[in-house]
Amino acid sequence: MSKICSSSVSLYLAGILAAVVLLGLIYFVPGLIAGVSTLLLVGIIILVIVIVLFAIAIILKGLSRLLASLRL
């Protein structure tokens, strides 16, 4: 039982961290985009897309587990 609880807690903490990362991207990326070359801009955009997709996946997994535990 404690393994399930600790994995849920770590998943929720990972979801909170993912949300903080998304907020940080919203804050830092516009400043980075302002003064870079085209090649670096493409790299930044690809990196941001990958980070956002992983963050959304972590957040949705945590929410689905939370809603599943509330349903039981």
C-alpha cells in the first residue's frame, strides 16, 4: 500500500514541477527568441515543443490517477 501511495505522491510532485516548468517557459522563451539567429530559433522551438509535450503528459497522467482514485 505504501508503494502505491508514494508513487502517487511522486507523480503529483512531478506534475507540479511540470507546471512550474511550463510557467518558466512562458517567462523565459520570449526573451530568448528576441535576439537569436534563425537556426538557434528553430532549435529553441523544437526544444520548447518537446518540453511542453512531456510536461502535459506528466500532468495528464497525474490528473487521471487523481480522478481514478476519487472515483473509487
